[in-house]
Amino acid sequence: MNRKIISSHYSRRQFIHDMSLNAGMAALAMNGVHLYSSCNSSVSDQNKTSAMAQNSKKKPGIALVGLGGYAGGQLAPALQQTENCYLAGIVTGTPSKIETWKSRYNIPDKNIYNYENFDNIKDNADIDIVYVVLPNSMHAEYVIRAARAGKHVICEKPMAITVEDCDKMIAACKEAGKMLSIGYRLHFEPYNLEMARLGQKKVYGNIKKMNAGFGFTIGDPTQWRLKKYLAGGGPLMDLGIYCIQGCCYTTGMEPIAVRAQEGMKTDMEKFKEVEQSLSWQFEFPDGIVAEGKTSYADSMNILRAEAEKGWFEVNPAYNYSGQKGATSDGPMDFPKVNQQAKQMDDFADAVMNNRPTPVPGEMGRRDVKYLQAIYKAMRTGERVEIK
Ligand code: NAD
């Protein structure tokens, strides 16, 4: 199996990038041509990067904003393994967390902020990149503030809860001459990259059908993920977005229309504001149908493609580790990686070397557009065209 080069392209708009798994980062051009598309700010926009990148090439420092489960459980530990960047600061609204983070990660007082004094981060030369890990509807405000403070930004998925917010975030970063990336860690995970390679290189011929499902049983009924104003929706916003991503990078295409159906609610208390489960059917070009399913009350974790000459799948597909993959020719076998470390190292490298990120804000915006199309199809019961 050729593990060395994995490529992905968005055929409609020609988003193409190569990834070298061995090097663990995105190679930037194919045949000497930059082929980034609508899913990327123009290279020249992104290249108006900081003096830091152009002059000193010091290892970028990252500040995490929001010290919840993902920041504490995944990102901070991953930042102990990164080679191109390090955990330089934190931004938290919970003072009781500070001591533990300070001592565990050796963070100096001058690099600790709260949500009120966050904008002062502009004067802090230790911090080059701000990583926003807050509830979904708060992403826009903190990305915009970070850009205005002169920092490059990584924003967690989903990028925002409306396309309008995504536009403002992209505009703020452009205006500041800063790069914006989305926390799409699976673009750095070998089994998912192999799905992209097999699909886009048509190793098994043209894809006919895709299936993608991600769900788990959600616990605490009071959490923000179940509140519409913070989450923007239910499992589609949180989990279904991985299925959308998977279908796009496996086919290398963008969907043109969608139908969707909300599933039955069996817990009216937990799911009074958001859907409990949702199914949708994307139409891709060339007659490809992609069936998606997401749920906060069921377990599933699959990305599967059926093509003219065989099939390929990853199951489980979306976890932080433990991916298992197979094709109609037998099992896949790739090394374990720390997805978050690779993702952050790649962004730090992009910042340092003035090159675009393979997971830019424009891709986050595109996916929020799909999320909104799915919800519209669900509400109206109609086929919604995606433009
Ligand atoms: P979490 O609930 O564990 O943490 C949220 C953090 O935001 C907490 O520190 C909390 O104190 C803070 N916060 C500030 N204002 C808040 C408010 N009004 N309500 C609730 N919390 C508030 O959530 P999480 O799992 O860390 O998710 C944070 C973001 O990261 C989300 O956008 C989520 O989609 C994303 N995420 C991504 C991945 C991934 O694999 N890429 C995994 C998990 C979460």
C-alpha cells in the first residue's frame, strides 16, 4: 500500500493538496502549482503573516481558550508531543483551574488570561497562535478577538453556528493578515487519509455509494451540547460534521443537494431543544449518493465507500485513536499517530513557512453551509440544493 503520498482534491473547485505522512505535514503544491481553492484564503492573503514567521522562525507558542474536556484531555497533552509549537498560555473563565494548569504545564502568570482581559494578549510576544476550544456559538467572538489581537487562530469544529459568523471570522483574519485553521484532526490521521487516497485516486474505480455514521449516547442533560443557543443544533453539529467531512474527502467532491429526516425523540427532556438523531442523503456529482446518520442516543462510527471494483471503510473512523480500516482486498495497517499533535504541528509549520493550511477557515465555512442545508432539508422535508 502506498502510504507515502496521500492526496485530496475537491473536484468542483479544485481544492487539492498532498500530504506526506512520513513527513507528517502537508506538502504544498502538486507539480509546482498551488491548487488551493475556495476552501482557502488566497495564498497571498495568508502570506501576509507575522514578522515572527518571516524573521525569527521561533517555535510558535499556542494559547488555549476554554479549558474544558477537549483542551484538557487532548490538546494540552498533545502539545507535550508537538515539535513545531508548544503550550505557551491559557485563557479561562474559571480561576480554580489556573493552579493545576500552571503547575502541570509550567505556564507563567503573564501568559494566563481570562475572557475580560483576553484582548491584552496582543502585547504578549510568547503567544503566536490562539486555539479557540469553547462551545460552538462562542467561536466567532473569540476568533475575531484573537485576529484583532494580531494572532493566528485555530478554531474548533464546527467553525460557527451560522455561515454569516464564518464570513465575519474569515474577514477578521484576512484583515489582520493572520491565518485561520479549523481543528479537523482527521486530515492528519492515516486511515482517514487512506480513504481520501483510495477514493480520489479511484483505486477501486468510481465511487457509487457512501455511508457515514457517527453517534454516541450523551450523558449530562444540562450540558451545552444540548442547548441550541450554544451548540447551534444537536448531534449533527457535533458528530455529523465528521461524516460530512469524510464523504467530501473520500469522494473529493462537494455535495449538490440534500434530503434529511429527523429521527424519533425517545427522551423529550434531554432533547427538548435539539434533534436526538438525524439522517440525511447527499447527492454528489456523478450520481454518487452519500447516506449520513448521526445520533446522541445510538453508537456508530463508520465511514464506508462502495465503488465499481470494491469497497473500503474505516470503522471506528472518527475517534482520537484506534481506527480500524479494511478494503475488499483486506485490512489496512497504518501506524498510530497523535492526531492533535500532527494537526497543531502542521499549522505551526504553515505559520512559520508562510504556506496555507490544508484545513482553512473556508473549509469550516463550507461545512457550516452543509450543516445549514441539512437542517433546512429536515425542517422542510424538501430536497435542498446546495450552491
Ligand atoms: P467542554 O464542555 O468540555 O468545555 C467547554 C469549555 O468552555 C469549558 O472550559 C467551559 O468552562 C467553557 N465555557 C465558557 N463559556 C461557557 C458557556 N457559556 N457554557 C459552557 N461552557 C463554557 O466542551 P469540549 O468538549 O471541550 O468542546 C469545546 C469545543 O471543542 C466545541 O466546539 C467542540 O465541538 C470541540 N471539540 C472538538 C473535538 C475534536 O475532536 N476536534 C472534540 C471535542 C470537542
